[in-house]
Amino acid sequence: MAGNTGDHRSEAREFLTSRRARLSPRQAGLVAFGDNRRVPGLRREEVAALSGVSVVYYTRLERGNLVGASESVLGAIAGALQLDDAEREHLFDLARAANATTSARSRAGAGRARVPAGIQRVLDAITDAPADVRNGRRDILASNKLARALYSDIHAETTQPPNVARFTFLNPRARDFFVDWHTAASDIVASLRIEAGRHPYDRPLSDLVGELSTRSEEFRVRWASHNVRHHTMGTKRMHHPVVGEIELAYQALVLPGDIGMNLYVYTAAPDSPAQEALRFLASWADSHTPAASHTPATTSRPTADSRPTADGHSATNGHSAADGHSAAEDHSASGNRPVPGGATPFGSGVAGDRRRTARP
């Protein structure tokens, strides 16, 4: 079930059940009689009464049958369950999926893999802030030079295009890179849940969820919670192997057209340590980034003997991508620190003690 995002009936059933279970009678403004309630939250009949529908009809909806449910009924249920904006939108997405035609399902996910022409030039024109384009699966489809430097470990992944969710849950470096890893992990899963509601028949998304569910207990637990959340603005605290800890504000801007992509831009407060760190990183990136700065939107799995590093060259030191080892790690372990113009490639990390990380 965890990997089958196209099973809209179970998605709807588990989402509505989980939202009902978290809401107590007191929170809903009801008087609870007796202490021997057999459910943790509201009963079905209580939700039905609050929504103004019959118990039989609400039971049908909660069992996952949203076919034919009107917007007014869905809105009433959302109000009764006190859903926030993201949860309300998710419920309506689940209903749309239930009512989708066969042809609409067959088109799911089509045309959402390529970045529109000209977007790479826009990214390259943003020189003072990291910026990239991602789809709903959190594939990084295009980046500017500074974004590739900031997310160097993600761009060094062997599976292309780089995927933030896969990096977060399957790469051990992620727990050091994201200072608040648990929050970052929960945000990623909540945003993938929204995407699954919008595009339940997207096969690559279903495959990604299946892979993460199989390989990560942390992902499975979060996915089973059915939490949804918009991931459009906020702050990120990261520990970068070159500049150390850096805190940036981010904003996600929806690209025009029905292509399901967002432009993410990361900025630092004026005259802040983060801005100084970005300037240092930009200077370092100028010395290490190859001419081609875009991320390919196709999937490839290089062999261990020819694994590309983030600076565009092939690894020839005999180490495979699986062992997470690089020549740059040998360099940092020897006590040398990366400096602008040095030979440390993107994707290298400073293992262990953060106190040894180079600062601007």
C-alpha cells in the first residue's frame, strides 16, 4: 500500500480516518458522555452530524468511495474535521482522482519531466542566490551554479536527476547536511503526500514512494501518518562541507502553465554571516564548476568505474558510489581545508567533527 499512490480509495479512507482520530469531541465543540469511548477521536456519526450528512453517506465516503461527492459536501466535511488549507486541498485532490476518467489517468505525469526552454537562462542570470527548479517528486531538474555548490552532495548522487527525498532518507550525509534533519524529513514526506493526492497515477512517484518505503523505516512511519503540508517558504539550516553552517530563507515560486514545477530561490539577510558564506561559496564555485551547469532530466545509473562527480569528471580512484568515499575526503582527512581555487570537487564532505570545516 505504501508504494501504491494510485490506490485512491485506500488513500481517502486512511486520510479521513486519521483526521477523525486526531480530533476530540471537546475540540469539535461536542459534549462527550461517558469515559468508555472506543475510538481515540470523533465517531463517524459525530462527523456526519457536524457535516450535515447522513451517517450512511459519511461512512461510504470514509471507506474511500468519493465518487460523486459534491464540493459542498467535501467542504462541510473539511470544516467538521477542522482541516487546514493543505489538508482541505488534499481532500479535494483525492476526490478529483476518484472521479478521473480513464484517459485522464493515462495522461497522469505526462509532460512534467522537462524544464521549459529559457528557464536555465533565468537560473544562470541569478548570480547572488542559489536557485533551482524541482518537480513535485522533488527531482532537481535544473540549477544555477550557486545551487549546485550549495547542494553539492545531492548533485553527486549516482541516480539522476538528483532527488531531494531520496538523498534525505537514503544518504547518511543528509543527517549532517540538514541541521534539523527530522523537520526536513517530515516536510519532504508531507509534500510528497500532497503530490500523491494531485497525481495518484504518476508511476515515477509511485516507484519513488515504494523505494523509500522499502529502504527507510523513517520514511515509512512518516508516510503512514498521512500528514500533508505546503512547502513553499521558510528557512533552511544546512551544514555545508565548504562554508560550514549556513541559514537561508527559501521561497518556492510556481512556474506558469500546468507543468507541476517550482522555482526555489534561497536568500540570505543583508550583511549577515549567511550572505558572507554565500559570497565565499560563489567564489569557490567559480573555480570548480564546469561550464554546463544544468542538471539532466533523465535517469542514468553510472557504473562504479565511471561514476561522475559533481564537477563533471569521472571518479578513477577505484571507489564506488556505494561506499560514499572520495579523494576529497582523503584530502580533508589529512588536515587540509578547502579554499577558493583549491582542488576539492563538489560532492566532497568533511567527515565527522564540524570544527574542522572551513569557514569564510
